[in-house]
Amino acid sequence: MRFSLIIIVCLALISAFISLLPTPEVTPQQGSVTSATTQLPESGSYRLTNVTVFDGESWHENTELSIHEGRIISPGSLSQEETLLVVDGKGGYVIPGLIDTHTHSWNNALQQSLQYGVTTTLDMFTDSRFFLSKKQQRNTLSPQQEADLFSAGVLVTSKGGHGTEYGIPIPTIATPQEAPEFVAARLAEGSDYIKIVYDASASHADHKGRFTSIDYETLQAVVTAAHEQRVLAVVHVMDLTSAEDAAKAGADGLVHTFGGKIASDELIKLMQEQHIFVIPTLSILASIAGEGRGQALIENSPFSEFMAPGAKHAIATDVAAKRLPENYFANAQENTRLMHKAGIRILAGTDAPNQGTTHGISLHDELVMLVDSGLTPTEALQAATYLPYAIFPIGERGHLKVGARADYLVLNSDPREDIRHTQQIRWVVKNGSKVPAFFELRKTSAATSESGLVSQFDSGLTPQLGNQFVVSTDQMMRGNSTATIEHIAKGCHNNGALRVQGTIGKQFPYPWSGTFLMFSDSIDTGYNLSNFKRIVFDIQGTQGQFRLMVLNPQTMQPSEVSFAVDKQCKQVSIALKDITGVDWQNVSGIGWVAGATTPEFEFELDNIYFE
């Protein structure tokens, strides 16, 4: 899958979290969600009564859950059982916390996932520094504000193969002989399982596509090495031939289905015989096909009025790839149906945050698509709860039986009647403690300045609105672009300006260089600009296209718009509404940057203001 350019840039730009405040209660009768009036104790020990419980495999009517220090316990197992606080579930429907079995996680992915009821995420490739920084917190039972993370770490790919294009230097493999050592190195880094990228067509020497691929012999050797070292080996495939090869090589699971062709009898038989599971990732395949499901969630779902601008921006536009078969997505759903009918285990995963998907939200729609592909609502729930627990080494997650972590959701409506009822969330509970759900969040920001003047640079670089101007380049992503900033005496109006000079390097695939206006000491903090309509600035310099970039603390990607620069001074005026995906109540900074079209550049920035 191709990540969005800007998402990758932001992997190092943003390390943000959202401050939490309650919102007014909304009643279920209005077609939305509501906060429960009964509060769970902070201790993580209580009895939740008057609920219907799905334990991951089966339903239990009018029952209760006993929870002690963040785990499910057997009623009466504690000598002090009678002292546990009784919490009335008020007829709610309890399901295990959801598990997204195919993500790529960084920045605030784990926070956003948890806010929408995804308590565990299985990552299929991320920067190992992010993964390792989060790995230890999955061992605690203390209150958390993020989903637990398990990861393949660095994926297995060839030099020039899929996975090498994101500006993160990663090791690659070329021959079968390297497989044992390569797998051992991934496990030494902390990987929980092995994820392999394989494209049967790209493995041929005469292939002329964008990416290379390991060959079949190397695929087989990596799978064998993983099994010898007692870990799962899952394979990224996007076509029938590659899926057949992965099955022949002994893969444990396929981490996509495909839409080009209908699954062959040979593939189905191999998957049955070898107990191979599949994560169809219909969410990303729907985006590839341009199905518009993200826009439908924005317009008509319980999430609609609570969706952050960044999340809306992420799912509003599909990949909508060209030259696809007209029935691409229908084939993907039919392949899911055929595999399910054959008894092949189906797991729920989204491939978030690829274009057209976003963490947490997309998994609920994945469940809808699984039901549309032939699963019952209960089977779809199992795909996002018990089956990941049964297959992946994730500990006591994905079920609510004795000994399990008390990760669960309380729903207002019965998902057996309509799987969309998983979106009717009343509580999100992690390690036995209630955490703020998506509808309970409000972002805090500084008060809006009455004056929109940022700077006329008449006495230096310190802005009147904002904290400071700083250099911003792709060096933070191990690129080699450069920039300097300085105050000059003249500029467009002969009374001072900010001069930026720099070069665009070739070391990072998506280079940038320029200056960034921070609104506070940290990009973790936002500023409220919502009462302004436009940003205006004067600029002159190297002729070409430059970009205005806007960052929110709570999103994983900046929004941007292009503008032209000429040798003569000109005024640029940009309507804030034209910069999509921005929460103007909570802006952490704005950048003026050059890109690959201007390898050597300079510009003078003057008279910046909002109006």
C-alpha cells in the first residue's frame, strides 16, 4: 500500500496528544451516543451488572462481569467479593475491546484507536523506534490512554521493494540463505511476528514495475525460518498468483485479499488444509476502488459530529486507483465470502492510516463490510476479538473470559441486530478503567488574539502572534535538505523581512525545506485561529511553486496548499477554508516550505497577518 506523502513526513513532525474535557450528553434516541451516568471506580475493581455480554465466542443474556484490578475474575473467587462496588450497566451490550489486525502506527494512532473502541492494534510495519517506545506499556494493568501495540516491526522486503519508499532506512533481503539471520535480527529488535512483502510478478528479472520483490525461494526460506524460530509468518499479497505462492510456501496468514480475480479452488484448498487465515483489509481495497465509504462515515454515522478535521481529511478521499477492473471491490468481497464459506478464519483489519482509512473509525466500517461479505454480526465481532487472540501472541486480549484483561466496550444497542451498533458506544474501558471516548473529547487551545498580525519584521524575527520562527527541513527524516533563516533590513516594504535560503536534497524521497512558525514552545500545544478567514503574506524570491503547511497537534498529517513565488514581491491571500483537514481551533504551527521543484531557493517573507 502507498502511504500518503504527508503522513510519512509527519512521522517525525508530530508527537501530540489531545487534552480531554467532557461534552454535553447526547441521547441514543437522537441517533447518536451518550455518556453513562454511572461512573466506574478508578481502582479497576467492581461488578458490572445488568448487561448482556459477548465474551468473544458466545453471548450471555442478563449477566454480569466481575473485575478485579483490571482483569476479569470468576464471581466469588475473592474473599472480599462482596465488597466489590456494584455498577449498574443499565441494560448495555458488552463486547471485548476491538482489535485491528492490520495497521501502521505512529504519532497519536494509539490514542485515536482507543477513543473509538480499538483497545489493541496489530501493526504490520512501523519505525522500530516508535514500536519499542510503546512496547512496555502493554504489560501494565494501570489506566492507559492508548491502545496496546503489537508489531511486525520492520517488514521483510527486497532492495527497492515495497516498504523501502518511505524515507526510513530499513534492512532488505536478497537470497534464501540470508533468511535465518534476517528473521533472527527482526526478533532481536522486538518484532512479535514476521510480515513479508511478496509480489509474484515483481520477482521476475524482466519486471518493469515500481517495486522489486523477493523471489519465491526467498519467500519460502523466510517462512521456514520464522517457523523454526517459533513465530508467525504473514504475507502481504495483492493478487491471486502471489496468494497461491504464499500458501504453497507455508504462510500462516495472508494480510490482504485481492480484487483482480476470484480466488482459485487451489488457493482455497491450500488455505483449508494448512489452516491459513486471511485479513481481507476491505477498508483499503474499498478506497483503492473509490467506493466512498469514508465520506459516508463523515456524513452519516454516530461519529459524524465528533470526527476531528484530521480524521475527516484522512478518510474523505479514496485512493481511487486507475486501470482497475470494474468489479475490483465486488471481487474482493466475493473472495472474502468464498474463504469464509470454506471455513477459513477471517480477521478484521483496515490497513489504516493509508488514504481513505483512519485509526479506530475504519475498523467499525470493516465489520460492516465483513457482514456484507457473508459473515454474521457475531462472526464479524469474533473477527475483531477472539480470533486475533487465538492466532496472534497478544496475551489475554480479545475475550472476556476469566483471566482476560478488562478491555471492553459498552454499547447502547445490540450489534447482533445491526453490526453498525458497534458505533453506538457508551463506554470505552481499558484495563478495567473507563477512558474518554471520541464523543467525550474537546481540544483545548489558547484564546484567539483579537489582532491577526503575525509580523511585519520591522525589528527582528520575534512574531507578535505566535512563539517563534524556526528552520524546518527533512533532516529530521534523515534527509539532506538545508535551510537558514535570518532577519534582513529591507524586504518587500524596505522595513524588514524574514529571509529563508536553502537547498533541496535527494536523500529523502519527499524533501522539504523552509521555515515554520510555532505558536508555542511545543508542537504538542495548539492555538485558536478559528475567528479568522484568511492568511495573507507578502513574498518574493526564487520563481516556482512553494507550499503552505498547517499542523494540528491531534492529527497525524499536516494539511497544505501550494502558492506561487515570483522574483517580484507579491501578496498571497489564502482562504483558511481552502486548506482542508485543519482544525483552526487548535493549530500548532504554519510552515512556508520549498520542495523538489526548487532544488536551490531563497525567499523573503513579509507582512504576515490573518484577517
